[in-house]
Amino acid sequence: MQVAGDVSLSEIKVVSIAGIKGAWHIPKEEVRLLEDGNCYVKVNPNSCTLVHMVTIDNPHAPHPLPKRMSLVKCVGLNQLIQQRNCQQLDAVKGSQGAQCTLFADSDPDQHNQKKQKLSARDAKHINADQATMVLSVDTGDDVHNVMKILRPVHPKDCLWVSFDKADIACLVNFLRSEGFDDALSTPKTQGFPKGIQKREKYFMVKYEKHDTTIGWKSFKTLDDAMIFSHDVADGKLAATAECEGADNGPAPDFSSVST
């Protein structure tokens, strides 16, 4: 799925992509400049502007979007982090095996050799290469399928990607095309019929009063709540429903309902 068109980058680190509404705003604390002059930006899963860019007009994104939406459940981002960690693990194992000579049968004369001196320019490029790595990304096109990122210090470190047009386009394309965890597309419900909510010790039923305002009536059992709810749906609500045995309470706070 190719969605990213012409990518434009600004000096204040704002990413906009043709065909996608909105822009990804990157604060200065999420920008890292290496010694070689290359810039890397943090792929913050809680960035509202990045979440918007990944989910807007995206058929692979959950609809409707959950409140406080983030990229924590983004399949593509998790795949990139996992691939990065695997590559870093292989690199660490390889470097330790090559450098550890404590028990190796090496030539004693080698320990007396002086280290080769490097120019400041060469050392600068070596340090930059050691701090970065390249990920191979399958975006479904043959234009650009590699992305340069920073090496992690810890497996849970956020992803840092090169502030480059091709790398940013590759990142956004991949995040949008891989979608999200299926759990985000499944709405959380209490398992009760429509119009009935469970409170701590009673059930609340939503109904329309005679003056067309909305009211809530409480019942101790689910059976009584369902009977009242069916009567409301069938238009058989008695005139005394609002006064006899009624314990009208405030509308439920859906954000505090626990399942």
C-alpha cells in the first residue's frame, strides 16, 4: 500500500506528505544531531500529530479511533523495533566475540603492537557508523525499502529514524500499511442489552421521559431492568414509571465503567 507522495521537511522539523492531511510536528527534544551532521528524529508512539498522520483516511486503522490513541498497538512499529533489536543483538554478539581475547590463543607479539592512529575525520565517520544501522523494510514498492535508524541502548528504546525524505516516506508507508492490533477494532462492551448499564450495585436503564428529556432508572436485578427496557422499546411505558419504584440517578459516566 503506497500512500506517501511528495514529502517535505522543514527546518523546524515538521513532516508533511502529499495526499495525507495534517503534519507531523517534532519537538526539539525529539531531535538528535550526530557528529557527522546527520539528523535523527524520535518516532514517539504518543505523538498526536504522528498518530493522526498514520491513522487519517487509513482503512487499516481502527474505526472509530479509541480515546487517547497511540501507536503502541501499531503492528508496523512493533515489527520495526523487534527487527532493530534482533540486529543489535547479532551485532553485540559479533563484536564481543571478535574483541574478547582473554582466553584466545593469539600471538604474544600482537599485544605489543601500537594501535593504528586515525584522523579526526575518519574517527568521526566511524563513530557515526557505529551509532547507526539500516533496516530492510517491505513497503510493497521497489523505490525505497531501507531505512537508516539509530542503534538502541535498551530493547525498549523508542525508534529513531533519519530525518530524510526517503526514510520518512518509508516509515509512514510501512506504519500505515501494517495496521493495528485487532483488539483495537473490537469495542469494549459490558455484554448487556442496549440502553442498560451496570453500576456498582444496580442496573441503570436509559429511557425518554414525557417531556422528551432523557432519564435513567435504576433496578436491583438485571431481569427487572430488561423488562423495563422492553416496555420502553415497545412504547408500553406506564405513566407511573417515573415515580413508582423509581430511583432516578445521574447519567452514568462511561469513562469510569470497568469491565
